[in-house]
Amino acid sequence: FVSNNELKERIEQFQNKLEYLKSIYLLKKSSIQTLIKKSTPEKIELLKETIKNIKNTDLATIIYTSGTTGEPKGVMLSHQNIVSNILSVISLLPIKPGDKTVSFLPLSHVFERMVSYAYIAMGVQVHYVKPNELRERMTEVKPIFMTCVPRLLEKMYEGVIERINNSPKIFRFLGWWSIRLGENYPIHGKISILYGIQLNLVRLFFFNRIKNRIGGKLKYIVVGAAALQPRLGRLFSAIGIKVREGYGLTETSPIVSFNRFEAGGVHFGTVGIPLANLNIIIDDPDETGQGEIIVKGPNVMMGYYKKPEITQEVLSEGWFRTGDIGKFVFKRFLQITDRKKDIFKTSGGKYVAPQKVEQYLKKIPFISQCMVWGENKSYPIAIIIPAFEVLKNWCFEQKIHWTAPLYMVVNPKVQKLFDSEIENINIQLEKHERIRKFILSAKEWT
């Protein structure tokens, strides 16, 4: 608490630092009514005139990129850019007016901004919540649809595993059996009679409890911003929640492609089918069909704010160079293999796409997070954060004494486990992509 005079001084100091700040309003709960004014016919006419003068090619917003691969850039998006993306997506979403959704991702990012506009266009109820209150609010709101990043699903999974590991032995066995059953859920083709019986029993006694902890009504999730682990996609499908991964960039307003909710419209490990109003080509593909993804369509940005030189580097005749490396698989599904800037060369002169290797490593259930690096080294190395609850269960089974993660990452038997698991993955990789050394870290990355 501060006095009014002290508050006034602080505001003046703040105001003097910001050249374009005109004024600051301090609102008490009772004073917000003073800002509400009734409209007049003159003001309504002025609003109509203003709307009439806005062209679809006019600048609607400037959204800054995150700057993960360089300096943040102001992406200029027109009304047409955003609206075209909304119109392309809403017909593909399995929600209708009145359905409930929660929104917790930052609205300063283009993904959640566009999704919020789509919700408004569709007449969907949107409940904005704080990330640290998400689970509590989901049980209150009971949403049917939501968007998130894959890390949230990973955290939910880790929470379930923790509860299983803290259960009595028989329930721990049944819990792990259920998880493994879910991770093998067949997305394509018919479910066998035996699997169907097992799945119904597991849903009745276990999976429905997981679903009820997040409201009980959730049916659909769209994820973006990072790669979704296929086994988690299958597990959530088995629980009764369809998770679909998509792909987009701030510069494309943002959606380029995503896996569909209808039958045959999903392949885990891909970012789905491109939107119908876009043209996508794979530039200068190699022998495997991989190359830079280039996009053209009404959703492609106007350019970078006050950066014409950088704009010219990525934008030519309407074609936008994404900087992402990918290829088409299963005829029409786009697969991202890496960022062009992330690819490194070993001392042997071989190029390695780290994201591809990381995706292989994340197939290992004992790995929560990982990073592959090897610029100018003779081979790639991996820094690994173990999935400690999964590792804890393995230690129980092997009768290995469990202590703090800090000590488990240097345990020789744990090291031997990871060495064996990584060797199994290395068989699936090219010789120059194989992990020769790894580091286990006990601290989760922020």
C-alpha cells in the first residue's frame, strides 16, 4: 500500500519515461461507471462512417515476433490477413454457437489473438483465465474446446503419472497398464474387439476420472508453437479428447496447416493439411523431399514494420519464406523437420537437423525435454531432462532406491538405462545424426 502522494510521484516518473504516453487512469471498482456513456445518433453515424472508410488492405495490427531466432520484428497484418485466416479455419472447427472454451495463452501472440476473433465470429463463449488457475477454472467452466501448447499436455501427463506412482502397488500396476494401453490407441483403422473392451473398462474406471479433473466436457484441443509427442496424442484420444497439432507463424496470421478432426484428417507427427486458400511449395527439395517451406495466400503479412530490407529477404511476389524445413508425407500432410537457422554442421562436414533428432529422442518415455547440439563437433550431443515420474516407476520395478532427482541423474543404473534407450533410437537415425554423448540434468528448463 502507498499513499496518494507517493502514487502520484511514481506515476509522474513513469510518465516522463514514455514519450507517447498521454495519460494514466486509476480505477476504483465504483468509479468505472463514470467511464460508461450512452451513445448518440451522431456518434453512431460517425462510427458507421469510420467503418466504411476502412479498407481490407489497411493495417489492422502490428504483432512482434518472439525473437527466438533473432531480434523481434514488428509484423504488419492487414484486416484481410486476419479475416481470411478466420474464415478458412472456422468451418473446420467442431464447435458451434454457445459452446464454451477457455483462453489462457497470451493475447499478445498472434495464435490466441486470431483464435479469440474466431470465437467471437462463431458465437462461442470465451472464458479468459490465468494460467496458474487453469485447472480450477476448467472444472468451473467445463469447456468443450481449447487451444494450448504441447508442454501443458506434458505437464498434465506428468501429473497423472505422479498420482499413479503414489498409489498402492496394485493400483500403480493398473494405472501404468492403462497408460500404455492409451499410448497404443489406433488412430487409423478399426479397433479390435479385445482392445475395445479393454479401452471401455479403462475409460470407465480411470480415464473418465482424468477427464473429470479438467471439467468432464472437454472434447477437442488444438496445439501449436512446438511439436506434439505422438504418444500423447494417442493417449488423449484414448481418454476421449481429440488433440490436433497445427502450424503457423506470426507472418501468416498465423495458421498455415493443421490436423483435422474428421476421420482420416489426422496423422500424428505431422502438422496437418494446409488451408484450402493457400499455396505451399517445398523449395529446393533434397533427395528425401525436404526443403524450405514457402507460403503464398491472403494471410501473408504486409511486411515488417520499418524494416524494408528484411522484408525483401523473406517476401517476394507474395511468396513468404518461412525459414522452416519440411516435406509432404502421406500425400497431403505437411511435416516440419527443423528450422533452417537451427541446422548445424559437424566437424565432418555433415548437416544435422536437431529438431528431427529431438523428436526421435522424445519417443523415449523417460525423456521430458531435450536439446541436441553439435556445431563443429565430431558428433551431436544431447542435454536431457528426464521424465522423473516415469523414471521413478522404472526404479520401483527394478528395485532401485529412489532419491532426489539431483542424485538420480548420476546414478549408474539410470545412466545405463538412458544409454540403452538412446542406442535403440540411434539405429533409426543416419550415422552422422546419432547421439554419442548425453547429459542428464535434474532441473526443468524455464
